[in-house]
Amino acid sequence: MSPFKSIFYKIIFSIIILEFYGCNFNSKNDTINPLNEIELNDIQAICKNLSKGNYTFPLISEFKKGKKQLVYIGVSHSNDTLNPMFDSIQKYFNKLKPNISLNEGGKVSDTIRFKTKNEYIHQLGELYYLKYLSNNAGIKMINADCSDIFEYTSLLKKFDRKSIYYFYTIQRFLPQFLSGYSSNKVSENVNIEFNKFVEKAFVRDLKMKLSKEEMEWAYFEKAYKYFNNEEIDLENYDQAFSQSYLTEKSKIGDLARYSLIIRDRIIITNIYKALQKYDRVFIVFGGFHLLTQKPSLDKMFAK
């Protein structure tokens, strides 16, 4: 085993994680530095300091060393076609002319096709918009995120299921659901749409064994009141509410930050893998991921 691989395996992941993700890099002719600086404590410290900053999204970072280039766009998730962040994504995408793009949130099928730019944005915001740009440029878009089941089982080692159930709902269900209905239609559609979400995201994907009560929207309403000491108001709900937990001192805040830590270590590794194969890499993720990953990326591209 080469010295590089020995260092990499020891510091970044346990043997189990490495086998799970198949991280086997060839360091020959690298122009970026070996990925041997990322430690859990570093990311934890950064997460704890998030509350000290005022952030305006999108955040944009450009990295370059030799022929290797990375452009990282950190966004506030949105499917508002008038949001100016989509112009920023397009501007930097066209400037870089990437060989490959990396996305958040899982694999997107190559069969996804819409007629217009706005249709892509309206469906799944920056995720589908990046797919639109990548299709037009004739390049692949690949998922750089960790699997849902890996994140969930990792969270279960530190947090109870009710807390994870609550956090995943405000993070993954509510923003997409509310963007699909006008405010006067949400109440009449929430029960059936929530049941579909629970069946797919919790029961099928995460293998949760839920009671009949836990499958219903009324159960989540109770959980929301438990964690927030107030009833949920769907008609006036802030779709960015889940991101506020990243800077909050609370049990759910700890959960949100630990979720970020789990995913960041996988994302950084996948960025590194892409840079081993391609010279120009373009990535779009939530802005807090960029904040926590930037110190590691700075080290990766250090002269």
C-alpha cells in the first residue's frame, strides 16, 4: 500500500466506510493535495461557529491549482423561477465550462426532460436546473451526496427516531410540498401528500417501522408543537425554516449540524474523486455545506 493511501484510509474513514463507498484513488500526476486533512473535530468546530456569521446566498467559491479547477455554488434551496441565484449558477457554469457537475440530493435520472428552463426550476429548484445546464452542455451530472440510509443509520447512533422523523419532515417534505400548492390549498392536500412522503421516504427508503399514527399528518403536527411550543401554520410557513436549526442551540440544532457533518465528509471525498478524473468540476449544494467544507477545500488546493 502506498504511503498516500495509508494516510488517507487512516484519517478520513474507517475501513467499513471506505469499503461501502469504494474510495480508491490514484494519486499519480495529481495537482491537488492529498485528501488527508479532513477530521471530524474540524467540521464540528466550524458548525458550532455558524451562528456567528451573517450569510447572503448564493455563496460562490472558485478554486484552482495547476489545471484543476473547482467552482462551488452554495445556495439557499429554492424553486422560485425569479430567484437571481439561478442567473449566478448559469453565469459561473458558463464561465468554467465544466467537464462534470456534482449535485446534492441523490441521483437524477437521465430521462428527466422538460421543455423550458423554468419548468426545470419549478420542479426541483437548483437540482433540476443544474441538470438542465448539464444536459445542454453535454456533460454528466453525478450525485455527490451520501445515501439517505447511511445518513439515517448514522444519526440513529446519537439521536432518537422521533427527532429524526421531525427534522426530515421539515427539511425534506415541507419545502417541496408548499412550493407545489397555493396557500389556500395546502390544508386540503397535506394529509394525502404527507402520507405519500412517509411511505416513500421513511418506510421504503429508510426502512422505518412506523405505527399507523406515525403515518398521519396529525402525528407530525404534535411533533412540531412538541419541539416548537406552538402550532404549525402552513399558510404562513417559512420554507427555509429547517436551515435555521443549523445556527440554533437546541437538540434539533445538534441533529442538523451532525447531519451536515456526516454528509460533508462524503461530499468532500466525492469532490476529490471527481478532481482525480476531471480538470473542471462544478458543484451546487446548500450554502452551509460550502461554509463547512471550504477550509478543507482550501487545504486541498493550497500551493
